[in-house]
Amino acid sequence: MDIVIGYTADAPNKIDKEFTNQFTVSGTLRKSTSIVNPSIDIEIADLSQANYVYIPLFHRYYYITNITVTVNGLWQVDLSVDVLKSFAPFIKNLSVILSDSTVTGANDYLNGDIWINKVKQFTDIINFPNGLLENGEYILITAGG
Amino acid sequence: MASYSDLLSAVENYYGSGSDEWYRLSEFGIDSPESVQILQSLPGVEVTTANDGTVLGWDFANAFPDSISPAAEINSNVQSGTYGSGAFNANVNGTAVTNPQTGVTTLSSGAKGALGTIATVADKIGLAYAGVSLGTKLGKAIDSALYNISPTWWDEHFPYINPETWDSMATTEGGQQFVRGLFGLQNDSSTLYLDERLLAQTYMMLLESGAYSSGESTATVDPDSSWLNGYPNSLVCGSSLLGTVMRTNGQTVYYECQSPSPYTVLLNNVVAHPRIIGYSFARDTYPAYKYRTASGYIPDTWRDAYNFNTGTTLVSGTPYYVSSGAGANFSDSIPETLSSTVNTIAVATYNLRIIATILIDGTIVTPGTLDGVNDDARASTYIDPSLITGTTLDEVLQQLKQYYPQLFDGAVDEIVVQPDGTTKTVTYIPVPQPVTDANGQPITGTTSQIDIAVTPENTTETQLQQLTDSITETVTPPDTGTGNTPVIPIPVGSANALFSIYNPSQAQLNNFGAWLWSSNFVDQLLKVFNDPMQSIIGLHKVFATPPTSGSSTIHVGYLDSGVGSAVVGGQYTSVDCGTVAIDEYYGNVFDYSPFTQISLYLPFIGIVPIDSGDVMRSKMNIKYHVDVITGACLAEVRVKRDGENAILYTYSGNCAVQYPTSSGSYMGIVGALAATVGTVASAIATGGATAPMAIGAATSLMGAHTQVSKSGAFSGNSGAMGIKKPYIIISRIQPNIASTAAELAGKPANKSTQIKECNGFIKCREFILSGIPATESELNEIAGLLTSGVYV
């Protein structure tokens, strides 16, 4: 079984992550392990710069959540599946209804939590050009025609 | 538009008919110190004063009754100015113009009882706006790069070019300086006029800042150049000096003196000086120039010989001496160095010109240009700085008038009475108006803005209004509405056989009152009525012009009072208050409830709330329909937007002020007013406006305005003391959105799409996780991430 070990600097909630500084180690599983959160002992010189793993056999990408050095010199690597990268092609093909978006479908006239304002206000006045008489006109009504 | 007679009416209304003030103005005009004090006391009169106390203009805002004569009547008044076609001192007919947007009417004071010159709208113009306008008139295009130098470039430069005169041109308000601008001359509400002195001021400012520099280097010497006395005149080329030119090649500064051929070049009275760092003589001939340089300083450029005939520089060579004899060009007596005493050196000529050059320790000045200011290819006038060489404001202004008289075409004079009774004349010239860039800074606009012969699209507005316009473009095409409301028919007809309705003036009413209480009337009327006052049905003032049908004497019963009066011919009349535009300010949700709340002040009705969603992006028109007999009024608020043109709001009130004609009628009036007060109190107790629209628990309180009642019932006698023109009150919040909010949190959206079509941050509201070969826990995690937000 091959294990590809490397590094990603992308945010955990990014779907397609860049996987760099890869190197592959090969070996045989000697104990049972979960494929969602596997824990694998690896004989390797240095794992301190790695944070990301791909296991082709499991078809999944993983974050390294913990590294423990065992008494016999092995590195015990605890992994947690990155569902976004592992299933990126399927996720990208999903049809969704967006609720918030940086660009696609963003609408400045929809209500949302982004619209934050200060408590201060300001007032504009728009005057109409004309109005009623400033000084009225007398109306006298007398009896008789 | 108001006339001089309206001015007198305003004085009459304020001080009273027959008052001393009224007589004084009508007899002596408005150029006496006392008249100035009278005018200053009129309500609505504003005086624009420069920083040095000079009165720049009088603005008679709201000082005139609404019964204003049209332009044709104005011209029949006595005018002291005539419209001239000359470039200078053209006096415009004294026509008052009301700005349809601001409602400000301005008259300038004149002499001898007549309106002297301009009557127009005056406004305070920001220095940046004025500077760009004037720069465009000088043939310069100004763009946003100028503001990258300093956002307040104009404010930093204008006051300091001619500080001794600046305070007579500028006015300060709120800590900021402005200049006075006029528009509305001759019914043209779109051309701006500025003080001609500002044109000279702007030229001097641009010149000093390098706007007229080509960037080419020029040579200069230290301010203390007394050591040059005698230099290079001492290079006497024969008996006369052809000419001495101080040059620089960008690296050195030198004097050149060319001798007329053929003459002997002499160095007379030349004394060595530390600032003379080299000299040479060159023979004007081709192909070889023979020259000699002072030892100890031989820069490469100094070696190059300059051919005055061809204007070319030959390849540098090696200095050498030539001996006398055939082919000799220079005498061996040319020393390698100049002594500290007087030197006289004779240089033999060879029927050719000799070029003498002294290299001096001068200063090379390479003036820079001014970023953001360039010649405008579309301008018709460019200023040649070699013609405008004045050093004072007056000198520059006179030179501009002399060499570029076309800049002053259409100039107008405004004669302004000062508080001490003297007059001051200020000449204004038409200028193009700029547009504003994305940051609200004035910049030279399109061709139509530059060519002042074409009416600009924009009228002059304050800078704030310009900024408002620049950010009100609607990004998303709005949904449009359609439909019109039915036309409201005004009822007609009256029972004029049973009563008579008159529209008397104040004087006529006084005369009628005198007749009413004469013994003759009382004796006659007692035969018909028990109480003579039963013959008077009613007397009130209505604040709309009633329709009249001729005039008649006032009849009471069968008695003729003999007092003339206009006769009211119809019961109903209408007053169109005009149309205003309500534009979006932010271009987003902030322009609508609950962030923006709009109220409407209606005369004789009060302040009423209206839905911002109904009127935003629309043109609003208000029309009053008035029943002159009862005073009942109906205000229609018509909204025109997209395909919609409808009356969306109607409010009723009463615009009649009742006058008591008997003790009974008086008690009736007072009782009605007391009931109105009670209504006001209850209105405040229950509040007035609707609750804010809920948009989410976290933000409903943040965005909501405090709901308060802004006025109560406002009719009749109370309304007569209020403002007679409607206005719109728009209360807006101040946004505080983080600059990266859209990137990190996303803007609201409601769009069906595939995730692969998206960019940036997205949150999903609805989706179906089908076709993903993941475990249940993984699917739940995917769902959670899509809901909380992912980056694509």
C-alpha cells in the first residue's frame, strides 16, 4: 500500500486543495484501521513538515491530525478524512441553491447578515420647487347673489 | 421668477404696507446704507460675505411671495444694465431666476431703484470643483492623477498663490473655503459662472506647479551671481558682442559667445574665478574644430564643439595647440590657465567665426510637469506662458484679457452694495463644469462638458450632491412596474345664486369693513336681518389662488357696498408643487426599509411616513387640490417610475385660516383649534410609523430606525404658521461593512447553479447529495460544510 505524504496550505473548507511536497512511502497494513479516520505507523525519517496525506487504496485525502513517536522509533500518524478534496469531482457537479456568494448570484438587494450599519444616521432633505401661497388670499362670502 | 415689484411686496409684507421701510425703498432704491439694513432684516435674505468682510452677493431666498411675475413682466421694469456683446463688462438684464431644484431666487442689488445686473442663483462652489472648471477653460485636462498627489491639492494651493487677494474672493463655512458661483443667467440654469480673478489665480497656480513645463532643463545660476559681473561680456568678439547665451546640456552650464567673422576674439579683463571651471575657443569650420581647454578640468562634454550653422555637435577630439603660420587658427598665447590678474588674450582669426565658451559652476533646473494635468486636445484655447509673464494677480488677469479675450466672452458684472453704501463690481465668466470620478473628485469631463456653447448635462450642484449622483447607479437592473391610476375629476358647479364669493385685497377688505359698520348700512340691513352680521357668511384666508371671473362691487343682500373686489369664479383650484427625483444613495439594500426611511412634509397636513420601496428610483410629483370656499385640500402624491405613473398616496387637510366676524364665529374657531390639539396628543401616544421589516433576529434591531411621530394634525390656523412648500425627509443609516466581507462571508444570493460554475466563497441553502460514494458520516460532513460555506 502506498501512502502519499505532503503538504497543503489551502483552507480546510476549500474544495480543491493544492497538494505539494509530495513523497510516497510504501508498506503493508499490519493492523486494522478505519478508512475515515485511519491511524498508521510509518517508519520514516521526518514527518514534521507534512500535514496532508493521500491514500490511493482508500481513494481519500486526509489531514494529519496527530503525530506520535512510538517507543520503537515509528511515527504514529492519525489521519482525518478531507471529504471536500476526496469527493471534489462529485461535489462540484452538485446542483445547489446558493444562500451567500462572493460573486455568483450575489445580489445587493437581498437581505442578509452582511448588511451591517452604524447606529448613526444622517438626513437628506429634498425640497419641492413650488408650494402653496406664502400669504393667503381673502375669501369673503356674503349672503345674497 | 421675481421682479423688483416682488421685492417691494416682500418688504411690504414684512414691515407692513405704508411702513417707513416700504416708502424708503420704493422712493430711494436699494443703494443706501439704510436700504441695506432693511434688506438684511427680510426673512429669507442671505448675504454671502468674503473672508475679508466684502459682501459678494445677496441671496433673496424665500423672500418673495409665490405670485411671481413671469419673465416678460420683469423686462418691463426699470433696468440699469443692458446686455452687451463685448467681452468685458457686459451687464445682463436684471432677471431673477429661481432654481427649480433648490427653489432659491436671487437678485443682486443695484443702483437708483433698479435691479442693476445679474439676478441668478448663487451657490458656494468647492475649490476643487472651481479649479477643474477653470483649468478646463485654460485648455488643461485634469484627471484623477492629480488627486493621487494630494486629495486636497486645490485647497492647498488656491489660498497661497495670492494670499493678499484671496480673502476677497473666498468665503469660509464650516471650516472649509468656497468660492461663489452663479448660474441661472438668462434662464440658463446649467452654465456656471465664476469670478474672473479665479481664472488668473488658477493659471498662476498651475504655472507654479509645473503644469506648463515641458520638462526640459533650463540653466540658472545662484541667486548671488555678482561674480558674473563682467562675464562673459569680457569675451569681446571684436568690437561688439554677438550674443551671449547661457546653456545647459543637462550636465553642465556654460556661456557661449559667438564672434562675427572675421574678428579677433579677445579675452579682456577676464579674471580667474573659482566658478569658472573651463573655457575654450572653437573655430566655426568643418570638419575640424580646434579648441583648447583649461587644464585640470576637461569633461567629455566640454570637448564637443558646437556648430552654430548646422546646430550639430561634432565628435569630441583631443585638444591641441597650433602654431602660427599657414593654417594656424589659434595663437599660442592662449594660456592653459587663467591667471588671477587681468588677462588679455589675442586670438588670431582665420576669416572664420570664433566661439568662446566659458564653463561655469551653475545650476541646472529641470522643472517637472504636474501629474494629472495635461493639455486637453479638445480645447480651443491654450495658454502660452511666454505671453503671460505677470507676477501679480492683476498683471496676469490683464495679460489674459489682452492675449486671450475669448476667455472672457459672455462675462457679466454683478454690482453688489456693501453695508457702508458703496458698491463693488465683481465680474463673472462662464466656465465648463466637470464631472466627478469614482472617488467624487471633480475631473474634466467629456467634450460636451468642455464646450460651454453646448449646455452641459449636469447643472451646478453642491459637491455632496455630485458625490450622491456618482454612487447612485443601480448595478442590477431593477424589476419594473407598470400601470397608471385613474385621473381624478375635480367637481364643478356652485350655488352662486344663494351667496356671493369675493377675493378682496387687504385694502378692499378694510374699506368694506368701514362701510359695514357705518350707520347707513346698519339701518338698512336691520330691515332684513335681526343681526347685521348674519349677512356675512364667512371670511377666511385660503393659501391657494382662487379662480376669479372679473370684478364687482361687494354686495350684501340687496345692498351694494360700493367696494370693488375680484369675484371668485370657481370653487376648486389646483397647485402643482413640482416634481423631484428620489435616487438610490447606496445602490443596495441600504436604500430601502428599514435602513432608509422616508417621510413627506405636506403643508397644512403635516409630516407623513411613506414607504421607501414605493418611491425610491422614482420621480415624485405633489399636487394640491383646494376648495377655496371651505379650505379643504387634498394632496396627491404621484410616483413615476419605470412604466408606472400612479397616485400612491393622498392626504387631506384644510388650508383656510378663519377670521372671526362675530363673537359666535370666534368661539367656534377657538373650539375647533382646541379639538385639534387633543388629536395631536393622541397621535403621539399611539405613534405613527409602521414597525421595521424584520430581516433576521441578529440584525433587526441594528437596522431599524426609532419610530417617532414627527408631527400631528396640521391644518387651518396651525398650518398657516408652517412651511408652505412640501419637502421630503430621507433618514439614512451609515453602513459599516468590512472590506473583505464579500470574500469571507459572501453577499446574499438566491441562485440555482452547479458548484463548478461558482467562484470564491459560497454557502448553499438547498442541495441533494446524490451520487457521492461517501459514508454517511462523510456525507453529513459534506452537508455541514456546504451549509457553513466552502471556497470553490
